[in-house]
Amino acid sequence: MNYIFGKYPLVFILLFLIIGCKSEQASEALDLMKYGMPIKIKAPAEAEIKSDDLGFMKDVTVKAGEAYSIQITSSEAILTDASEIASKLLKEVKRDAYFDSVISEETNGFVYKKDIDGKEDYDFRYVRIAGSNEYIFQTALVGTFSLEDVKAMYESVK
């Protein structure tokens, strides 16, 4: 046995790294300009995009599998400070009956935990201002997401 490890150490190291490393979905820059949003996010290559123009607001959903589903809403910005909007969103989220706790908080966004009848679920909000519009990112309304999923989605919109 020692002979095998001694003769092929590089093979075993590579095998260990391949097995030990968790595979991540390949992501690419996704330009949302053709959906009326002059912004880019990082999304899995196979992402499907649905958009609605509600007149006063645009709504775009980017979905790839069960672990990546983001809703982006865009409307005219009343406030020009993204951190102020994020702060108001956090206050709003904390009033929700299912709110449990804030996992992480940054200037323009936050990740939080929900407890829905004893079942853990995670969500986030992130705010960007571009031109005269505000863009609010969150998990899509349908689905249950792990903390790992939500952190990945949050990072993809920053």
C-alpha cells in the first residue's frame, strides 16, 4: 500500500482535491439591459429570465435550478442613498411574522433567516441605485433556500 502512495503521490493529491472540493455552478456576467435594467449580475450560465413591465415598476426573475432564483424590481428612486433604502427594507423585514434573525448586514444589503412554522428559510435584500432608478434584489417569491444558496445569490448581485 505504501508503495502505491509513494509511486503516485500527485495522482492521490489531485484525486483528493477533486473529491474534497465542492463543485460550484459556473457563473457568468448577465446583462439585463434587454429587460429594461441597465445592470449586470453574475448568474449561472443556464439561467432562465422572465420579465414584466408593470408601468410604474419592472420585475425580472432570474432562475437556474432549485438553488438560484432571484427577483429584481426596478422603479424610480425616491431616495438616492442605497444604504438608506436598505435600512428601511430591514425595518420592514423585521416586522414580518416569519422574521427570525439577521445573519449578516452590509451597507447596501443584508441576509436574514425566517422561521416558517418551524422550518428554516433564508432570504436577502440588496439595493443598487443606477441613474434615477433603484434596484432591489431578493430571493424569488417561490422556493425555500438554504443559507449557502442565499449567500451565493447575495454575492452574485453585488
